[in-house]
Amino acid sequence: FVLHGLGTEIEREIETSSATVEATLMVPHPALWSPQNPNLYELRVELATALGVFDRYSLPVGIRTIKVEGGALPLNGEKLTVRGFGLHNDMPMVGRGHARADAIKDLALMRWMGANCLRAKGYPPAEEVLDLCDRIGMLVIDETPAAGLIYAGTGLEKRYHMARQVSKETVARDKNHPSVIMWSLAGEPHSRRAASQLFLDRMRKDSQEIDKSRPFTVASMVGLDENAFKVLDVICLDLYPGWESHPGQIREGMAEFSAALDNIHEKFAKPVILTEFACEAIPGPHALPTEMWSEEYQAEVVAAASQVLRSKDYVVGQMSGPLADYKVPQSTAAPMGMCYRGMFTRDRRPKLAAHSLRTLWRR
């Protein structure tokens, strides 16, 4: 075992005849990984006999800590405030396929906005995206593909074993990435049923067999009724003030939003991240006074919601929603088969809300 880089060279040799082996490498005065300083070491494992090395594997690794402590989410012991977006694999020409240049473009836009975190919304990101995040210091909330879970009795055990499999596979694949700071076990589960608490607690315990070093959460759309928050570490919420609640009435929507956050925190007493709060805006239409679907309305909503979140000391992060608009199945609620919640158009042109949010985040 060899840990190399950043002025460090640590080697450990172990003789073994078994199929598995464990080793501990003590690193004095490590250069810690963080968004400001994404320090990476090279961990190299070599298999050798008296005839020499016959296999070798190298892995870039970062050394850092992340935990929930006193209502906060410190990284390396320092207070962490999360700002960012959900990431959808959707681009003109490639659709949901992965292209390295597109991933680099999206990460660059996030940095331009003042973001430091992405949420892999609805499915884990490509491994190449995580490699980039490790290198540039972009935090990741890694989400399993167990989206929209339903806890009705019929087929519940079968769904559990499927969800358990995908969550364990996600954790096993991504556990060595320092950029991954949290596991999201489900995206917007239908969690008002009491069975959801046991279901997701079992998923958490199963995943902890592989990794206990990170907090667990779900991205919830039910908020106060999210039974799973009793057993998970961080409260992540998808709420839409001025859109799904009090549509067209921003002031009233924000007042209810603020009260709802206080009630949720009082009930669970855990740090809160808003993983979605932006409304939709069709690129181009403008309206003064603001009207729903206009760019001005979206800009006003995200600015107002961001200010509410900044006023709550228990809120440790805000992620407006998707970075860019993306294709969805056709419906009466999706003009032209698009979700327009992004701060950028599908071809990555900024809307008014992008400039509004950038000003707030970079301030």
C-alpha cells in the first residue's frame, strides 16, 4: 500500500495468503480536502510475489471529515454552508447521455453562480462527474435511483429489496470520492405512511455496513409528515413557495414557507437543506408587474426564498433546483415537454433568475 503526493510518501507492506486484507496508513499533518483546497493523494495498491509486482491499482483519494454536529454540518471542523443545484443528465444532441465537455460546462456554470454543491437528483451521477468534482472541489449529495418510493402494503418487501440493492451499489461505487458528503436514500418518497420510517431506516442501516462516515437523508416533498426524518441525519426539502403553495402570491407564499420551515425544525431539530425551491419560467416572456411563468416572477421567487433561508440559522444549505431546464414527458403541466425550473435554458443560457441568485450567493 503506497500513499503518494502533496509532499507525502507512505508505504505499508503486508504478507498474506487470504483473499482479503486490511491496512491502516497513518498520515501525519495531512493536506485536507475541501472545496477551497481540493487536495488529492494517490493511493496505490500493488500485489507482488517473490518474482515482482504482478498487479497494481491506483486511486485518487482525499482526506476530510463531514458530520452533523450541534445543528450544523461541519466539514473538517469548519462551518459548511451548502449552495448549489440538482444535476440532470439532459443536453441538446446527447439527451440523457454523458459527455465530458457538457459536464465540465455545467460545473463551470455552478462555480460562476457561487455554488459549491450538486445534488445527483433521482439517480447517481456518472463516475466521470464525481472524478471532476473531486478535482475541482465540488461537493456532492449522492442520491440513489430509488425515486418516488410508495409504501403501500402490496409489494412493499419486494420494493425494499430493490431499493436496498441500488442504495448499497451506489454507496459501494462512490464511497471513495471525497466530494460525496451525504447519501440521499430516495428522491421525493411518498412518506406519509408510517411504514416509510422502518423502510428507510433499514436502508440506512444496510448502507452503513459499507460506509458510516457520511450523513444520510432523503429529499422530501412532504416536509412535516416525513416520518423518515426521525431516523435520518439531515432534513432535505423540496418545497415551492409562490408556485405550488400560494401560486401567484409571492408574499403570502414566503410567509407560509417561513412558518413551515420553523415547524419542521421544531419537530425534528436537525440541520435543514432546501434541495429545491425554484418555480418555472419559460425563457423569453417578461411581465411587470410579475406574472407566473415569466422570467421576472422566477427571479423574484428565488430571491425571496433565498432571503428567507438566510434568516434561519438552522438552514445549512440552499439548492434552488435544477441547474438548467430539461426534457420531461409531455403533459398539460409541461409546455413543449419541458421542465422550466432551471436557472439556465436547456442550452445553458442564463435567465434573469440566474443573475439574481448569483448576486445573492456571491455576496
